[in-house]
Amino acid sequence: MNSPKVFVSYTHDSEAHKDRVYELSDKLRAEGVDCHIDQYEDSPPVGWARWMHDQIQDADYVLVVCTETYKRRFEGKEAIGKGAGAKWEGAIITQHLYESEGRNSKFTPIVFSFEDANHIPLELRQGTWYVLNTEEGYNDLYYRLTDQRRRVKRELGQLRALPTLERKQDFHPIATQKIPDNPAQKVEAKTTSMILIISPEGHPQFFDASRIERAETISMTLVPENAREAAAIEALRKPAREPVGVAYGMSAVFAQIKSVKQVVEGGREVWHLELQPDDSYSRGSVMSEYNFSGYSPDDVAEMRAKRILLNEKLQGAHPRRMNDLSAGMLEHAVEGYGSSYQVLQSPFPGLYKAAKGKTDEFLEAAKLYAVLLLLLTNTVEQIHKLDLKMKNDRELEVNFAGQRARQYTNRDPHTIKVKGICVLVEEEDDED
């Protein structure tokens, strides 16, 4: 195999985003792909404009890292004086596509999360795009760049003659398909993208999703691992007055179930869900937006975030001058009294116990549950960082930053930061 030459077109959204692009480029280079990014250059002798032009012209593939900022600059909607590099690269890419009459085998959209798929420019949506939040997603891209195939087409065989049969009835392949006892055993490649759905009754259920698409509605393709999960998905057909809570990636919404459809093809069972986001539904407690004995709504939200992420109780957090009534009202506000999900404790210890030693599954499930609670209890409006990793077999390290909803037009929204340890297993639990 020849080493392909690759150029990465992206915007400097943040230092963390630049680091992700740098790590991707270095990984590709370590695995034989001649990848180039601007971070390898100090000041090209030909100047940046010519350097970008030459990189795009000479590359076998151009990876376009799509974010909200990149799309805005690609489409020329950025303010004058900002993002000149991305605007220039966007113009070059657009001209290439125009001259090729829309045929595209060179410019490949990539995203680091499902949410950013909404920011793929229109000109690039007709082809395959890649989500690089899992090793499987990276491997899919690597297959493409190195011109390898997961499946090789076998040589064409000889046609065989079949006897003529008398037609007795119409043939319905799906209706006559036998559903296997354990459909998950028939799935050849299990996705690692997990989603969380909490029913109106408050029952959480985790599923694997092979596809998630969000536009006016949210479409999901779920692959149940067993009959119990299939039954849980089918139960979503039951009409409900209240919406379900849904979390995927770093997003969470309240949504009404519009349709639930089962499809069985070639022994593989999948379920297609269509959900309608319900923005009118209350996302938090009204009580939590009042001041309590010197504690602002931002203070209350920070206490709730610490409870979700660190299992922190209220004892000792409030001044001794508070009477029992004030302390009780503050506790109700921290819990999110009146909202769909009251935060009495962190979900992490219970999830860890249920995971039974499957650390990777626990971390993925814990992150999703935290995203759902942080967003749908109105604790924060945006999540900037949520890193979870095991410190040892009983403690979880947490590093979180999130932005509250803007309260005043002339004041920046408050940012909540939580960093610490959540104890997953207490000493008395070890003794048991």
C-alpha cells in the first residue's frame, strides 16, 4: 500500500479542539498516513494562503473537521477579520466541488461528536462522514484513507438454473422471517455508541445505537442485545402524556415518542425510533431560581452539580444562622423540587454496582446519566467538559465545566466547575 497524503482543514475553536486535531494527525502519521496540519508549521516561506492552496491541491484526501464555527466560516458568514484561514480553505474546497460538478472523492467530513454532524456544510453532505469518538469510528476512516475494505467482494460465480414453481401466494420476506431467540448474536458489528432513555415513570434504560440523526426530529436506530432490551424498546410504544428524557453524546432533551418501528432483516433485529423534542416542557424547578439566605440560583445549581457528580450532601454547606425552614427549602431547591428528575444523590454508585466490574460500560453509562441530569434539571445549559476516569476500584475522578443559562444581556453567563472524587464503594459495602 502507498501512503496517502492527507490535509486537515479545521478551525481553532479552542485549545482542546486544536489538541484533538493534533492527536488525530499524529495518530495517522504513526500509522503510515502522510497527514499535514498547520500546527506543524511556524511560517511557511510561500505564505499561509499559498501553503493552504498547495496542501489542498496536493492532498489525496482533505479531512474537513466540522464544527459550528467551521461551518459559519466555510459559508462566509463569519465577521470580517475573523477566521480568514477557514474562509480561504472553504472557498478553495467549494471551487473544487464546483469544477468537478459535485463529484467528490477527496473532501471527507469528520466530527468528534454526533452533535457536530449538524454542522457539516451542505456541499459535503452527499458523501460518507465519520464520527471519531470511538476506535471503531477511527478505523472506519482509516479504511477509507488507506483504500482498504472491511468486506472484499467475492468473484462472480455461475448462475444456476431453478425449477419453475407454480405461484400460490404473494411472497412477503419480512412477514415469513423467523426472529432469532437472541438477535444480538446475529449482529456482526456491535456499535459502541450508547444512549440513555428515561421513561415518564423514571426508569432508566441504556441501549446501543448504530445511528443517530437530529433535525426537526431525532431519529435513532437501536440494536437490542437481548429479548429484555427489545421488550423495553417496544414498551415505548405505549402512549404517554409526559415526554421521555433522552441523552446521547453530550446532548440531552425531553422528547415525545412519535413512532417505534421494528425491522428484521437477515436475522438482525433493529428498532427505528423517531422522537419530537419538547422544548416547552419544564427543564427545571422554579424554586431553584430564587435566592435562599444569601445563596444565588447559580450557587444552588453548583450544589446540585456537586451532588450529581460527587454525591455531595448539603450538611455543612449552609451557614449555621439558617433555621430549619430555610435549610429545608434550600435542600428542596438543590434537589430540583418540582422538576422531572429530583437529585437526591449521585447515580454513579448505583451504576457502578450494576456494571459488575465492566469499567468501560460503567464510565460510558455514568457520563450519559450525568449529561441528562445536568441539562434536564436546568443545572447548566451547556457542557464544556466532562471527564470521568477511575482512580482505583472504588473511587471515580471527576473534572467538569459547564455554562449556566444567560440571565442578563450585559453579563456573561456563570460557569460551574467541579473537580473531585466520587466514592463509588463505601467501606461498609466492602465488608458486606
